[in-house]
Amino acid sequence: PIGVIESSADLTEQRRADAERHASEERYRTIFETAGFAMLECNWVETMRLALEEAPTGTPLEEWLLARPRKVQQAIGAAVIRNANQAAAELLQADDRCALHGSTLCGLASPDGLPALAPIMAAPAEGAYTAENETRLQTRGGPIADIVLRVTVLPEGPKWSHVLVMAVDVTERNKARTQL
């Protein structure tokens, strides 16, 4: 041997950053799983590709989608559920939250609720991070529920790969309004 080569690296900052990231992930997971309202994390990459394909430039996407309910149904059918909390399973009458994993939102969309999904898909395509609208969803148990959907594009991964869908059941509220 001619000599000794030494090297060292201070890993303190990297370990601190890793600990902060882990704490942040745990905080998000806890909020997601214990929220008192339905939350679904979905992949909308294919949904947005389908919603945008063939859409002419210069025409508002929402208007274009509203005129094409089959396109809306096709696009929302590609929104794959990655994760769901227990409140989502209860709202959608699934056996448990894992039963929703890998399914799509299309099977949940009621035909008369499809038009309300057009603005929810158009908003992220036009740069909004959040969109909200009331629609109707078919629960797995049978009844159709009036739902306020709030969709938020999360800032991680490829564009639209992490979309948080929050749902609040407003069926009873709407029934009370109708009775009044």
C-alpha cells in the first residue's frame, strides 16, 4: 500500500430530514385514517389523460365535458382508489376500507350525478389544486347518496398521481330541504 485514503460525511442533517419526513408521513396517515369524514386517495393520471384527450383548445374543458357524459364516465372510471379511510368504507357501504382499494370511482358514480363530475375534472386540468361540487354516488349497499365531493391535487409524485377525494354525505340535509 502506498497510502491511506479517508473520507467522512456528516449524516446529521440527512438523518434530521429523514426523521422530519417520517413524522410528517405519520401525521398525514393519522389524519387520513381518523378523520370523521370519508377520504379516498386516488390516482388520476389516466383520468386526466382521458378527460383531456380530444378536447379542443380554446373551449372550456368543463363545457366540453358536460356535452360528453360518456367521456366523463370513461375518465372517472380510470380514477383508481389507492387508499380509503374507514369513514369512506362506511359511507360507501363497503365491507371495510381495503375493499375499496384498487376499485374505481366509476362504479360509484350515479348516472344522474355524472354532470357534477365534469367541473371536478376540469378544475385541476385548468391549474386549480382544489375543486368541489355536489353529486350523487351509488353505495355498494344499493341506495344513492347525495355527496359533496372535494378533490385536492396533492403536490407529490407525477401530476395527478395523488389526488385526495373527500366526501360528505348530505342526503339527509337535501331530504329536509325538499320537505321544507
